[in-house]
Amino acid sequence: MAINLFKFSSPATFYPVAGKLIPVFYGLAAILTVIGLYLSFFVAPTDATQGEVYRIIFIHVPAAWMSMFIYLVMAGWAGLGLILNTRLSSMMAQALAPTGAMFTFVALVTGAFWGKLAWGTWWDWDARMTSELILLFLYIGYMSLTAAIDDVRRADKAGAILALVGAVNVPIIYFSVKWWNTLHQGASVSLIRAPSMAKTMLLGMLVMALAAWMYSIAVALSRARLIMLEREKNSAWVQDVLEKKS
Amino acid sequence: MLEADNLTCQRGERILFTGLSFTLAPGELLQIGGPNGSGKTSLLKLLCGLSPPLEGAIRWQGAAARGEDFRRNLLYLGHQNAVKEELTALENLHIASDFAGEPLTDTQALAALAHMGLAGREHLPAKVLSQGQKRRVTLARLLVSRAPLWILDEPLTALDVLAVELIQSRLAQHVAQQGMVVLTTHQALQVPGVTPRRIELC
Amino acid sequence: MGKLLLTVIRRDLLLAYRRRADVLTTLFFFVIVVSLFPLGVGPEMKTLRLIAPGVVWVAALLASMLSLQRLFAADYQDGTLEQMLLAPQPLAVIVLGKIIAHWMVSGLPLALMAPLLGLQFDLPPEALLVLFAALLLGTPVLSLIGAIGAALTLGVRGGGVLLSLLVLPLYIPALIFGAGAVEAYIAGVSPEGHLSLLAALLIFSGLATPWVTALALRIAME
């Protein structure tokens, strides 16, 4: 029975702790966003070639970073859940997926706007953008698979395998797309040119990325809490939580 | 010896059973009873290692019951016949035995099929056989298997009286040779010379 | 272990032979999809030559996708898969055997048929040979990677569409190197680089995917 108690108690203890942490992370996210936006729009200098348009990178670049990073974190949690059979890590993986997909989508949309304003085209089959699009497909695949399987244990494990296979494939896909791109277009327009970037620009981007981090943690924790309630609705601790609420 | 220690089984959101323990020694036959949906098939799947229990452990000869060494000692015949419609009865038996790592000669396979009352139908594709005949093709494995542990899910379904008797006497023989059997059945079981142990799930 | 592999391949080929119609549907699907493109794009031979490698490859991707659904489905439904999982043999070897047999009746015919279809697109004879070689190396990769998806979606509602969602993004490297080989040749560059990358993909997926698929099958059967 000891194992039994331990296993059942972990979400039960996680739930209230997460509940206390969520406002903290949301708060940090809000503060950092304000600072980051101030830096991006008032402190960072106007770009010599692109004018004000370039400022979209303060959203675009952090979103693109997050989209890739969250996929790796998600695959990591899912893999942990698969190997150690811990339910909490599988729940975290599932809680992260929609946020990751959202950032991928944001990166694609902001990239399109930027492309339109800076180079006059909505979509360019540039290696980064193409890879980002494929990443969105991978997120969609993961979410559809876990949603289609009714048995949660199987959904967790099947999703974990897919996420890990995807994670192994991401570098291969990126490499192949890059190869394809150089073959077809020669030197393509590089969307992110590091050398000409002023220090304040980089700072703005980093603060915005940090804000995105805090937001992702907060939102993933609250989603994990909901998943927990739904999955363990028959257990005693969920009954307690629900009683207190009503 | 097969040991089940404090098993809990969950299907979907339902806990089917919890705290189930038993041991099965050589020369014993265990019959699992209980109404539909009580988890009989799920228990058998736990025992043969197809799915892991939510809690508890299953041991074979003192070690965890999994891996190729355990499976070499196991014959599991499930709810479905595992008979390929496109293959003949003979081919089906051959391939099933090949997978189990106990290849048969044609003579052995034909003798087993004849014993199961399938003489003259060995070369017919399984799709033209009746339900009962397909079941017999599956159960022919019992005549040729050398595995000590048999786990059988409703072996007597769709069989006629003669075939039921045949299987029951084969079970008796297996138990007499220090084999072990775990089975589920809705029919009254009469294995000559053996008093089945019973576990009722509810 | 080699004996087990042969047993599985022989069994699945025998089953495929007794169900010949299934093999032909995949092949005809491939032929029809490829033949539709000139009707959609127009009969301008210059354009057709340009799009031919991509068209053939995308059609091969879709055809392989369609046939994948059958890879484990029948064994799953009649209980044979349970017996494979309980066999005292490594499941990954059984899986590899099934994938090889599956490729022989789905991927290989596509590769053999492709040069004929390339003629419709006015590809020069050497380019047809490159197309054939690329498909010969690439279609097994499709079967290997697709097997993971087929195992993950086993018995899941909406399995077919779901399978394509999972697997198509993973096919992209094979598509790029495969179609790229032919394009490179037409552009006057040696296709060797592309073909070696395809071969590398084949070796990597041949070593890794049977184990992953075996794990996915065990999870699906729980």
C-alpha cells in the first residue's frame, strides 16, 4: 500500500503547490512583458535599413525560440513519463503542447507580417520558416494523437513515443530543409541578422523571451491542474478540492 | 510456480479489481469466474504480460514474469482465434508454432489437426471453416505445445460436446504432467481427476 | 533470428499473395495520382519535366500512407498480434520482417512502376534511372517510419487520417532527398550526394524504427 499512497499522493500534493505558484508566474510574466515592450518600442533604436518594421522581431524571435524549446521540454517530460511511468510528467507534456503550438503559430504569423512589410511577400520558403511550419505539424500530430486515444495511460505513452521520434527528427528535418533551400534558391534572405543588432535590441528580445517563459510555465501549470482534476475525478483529493470550491 | 501479488487492474477509468493475490503450483488448474465485464480477460492479459498491472506484481519461478524466458514457458490462447482467414488450417498451425519457437513437422501438425477432428480439412482456407472448426484449429496448439503454463480465455466457446470432452481430457493430462492452467469459461468444467481452484471476480 | 525473419516475411508475402487485390489498389492509386497532375497543370512538357520528380515522390508518399494502414490492422483484429507479442522471440525482428514484406508488396512495385510514369513527364532515360534508384532507397524508409505511425494509431478511431497527420511530416527528409536526387540530375549536378543521404536515412531508420515500433505495439495492446 505504500507505493499506492505515494503514487496517488503526488498529483494531490502538486495541485495546491501549483495553485500557489501560478499567480507568481503570471505576475512575473506581466511585469517582464511591460519592461520588454518598453525596451522594444522606446529604448531600442530604429533600424537603419528596415525602419520601425523590424520591431516585430521582439515578438517573432522569442516566439520562435519558445516554439522549439517547448517541443524539446515536452518531449523530455513525455520521455520521463514513459520511462519512469510517472503520471505527473506525462500530464506536464500534454499541458505544454498547446502552448508550444501557439508560439509556433505566433512565430509563423509574425514572420509572415514581417516578410510582407520588409520584403513584400507573405511567405518565403526560407529554411527557418519551413522548419517552423513543419514543427507546427509535429505539434498538431502530437495533440491529435493524444486526443484520439481514450485510455489515458495509452495516450500518454503513445504521445511520448511520437514526441521523442519527432524530437530526433527535428534536426534531420531542419538539415534537409536547409539543404533543399540552398539548392533551390542559392543564398536566401536571412531573417535574423545578428551583426547589425544593437545591444538594447538584444536586451529587449531577451526580456521578452523571459516573459514568454514565465507565461508558458504559468499556463502549463494551470492546464496541468485541469488535466489532473479531470483524470483523477474519482479520487478522494479531487472530491475535497471540488467540495471546497462549491 | 506462478504468483500474483496484490494485483490492481484498471480499464479506462474503472478499477476492475484490487488486492488480488494467488499462487499457482505445478499440477493445478485455476478457473477464473465472474460476470461479463468483471475483468476476467483483463486478468489473463496481466498474467501473460500483455498489459502491466496498475499495482502489484506477477512472478514466474520467483522472478518477474516477463521477457523471452517467461514467454517460452507460456501458451496463451485469447478470445480471438488468431487464425488467418486466407491461410489453410495446416499453414495456420505451422505458423503459430513457428512463432512460439516450437516448429512442427508436417506429420506432427497433420496428426494434431486430425486429432481435433479436422481430418480432410487441413488444406482448406480457414475462411470456409465454421466458427467451431476455427476454434479447433487454434486449440490444436494444446496438443503440440510444450509450454508448462497455459492461459486460456474461454477455450470451450463454440465447441460441440465431443470437442469439449477432448479439450477437458487434454487439460487433465497436462495437469497430471505437472502443468499449470489458468482459464476462464462460462461452461461447467469437468476435468477428470482435477478439482479446479476457483477465483470469482465481481 | 534470421530464421524468424524469414518465417515472418514468408508468412506476410503468402498472405499478400492470397489477397492480391490489395496490392494492386495501392499501385493503381499511385498511377492515377501521378497521371492526374498533367491534367491539372497542363500538358506543357517543360513544366512537366520540372515537376515530375516532386509529383512522383509525393504520390509515392501518399500511396505508402494508404497501404500502411494494413500493416498491423489485420493481425490486430484477429488476435495474431497478441501471439506475436507473446512469442519468445524479439518482437523487433518480427516487426522488421513485417515491414520488409510490406515494402516488397507496396514500395517495390512503386519503384518499378515509377520509370514508366516518368515517361509521361518526358524525363530523359538516365533521369528515369535516378528516379528508380531514389525510390528504391527511399520507399523502405517510408515503410520503416510509417510503421511507427501505424503501430501508434492501431485501433484508434479516425486511425487513417490520424496516421497521415503523424507520419507525413516525418517523411519530409526522404521526400527532399529523393525528389532532389532527380532534380539535381536534371540540373546537371551529380545525384550522388542526395542518394548517399537517402542511404544514410535508410540505415538509420532500419536500425532504429523496428525497436520503436515494437514498443509502440506493446503500448497499443495494453
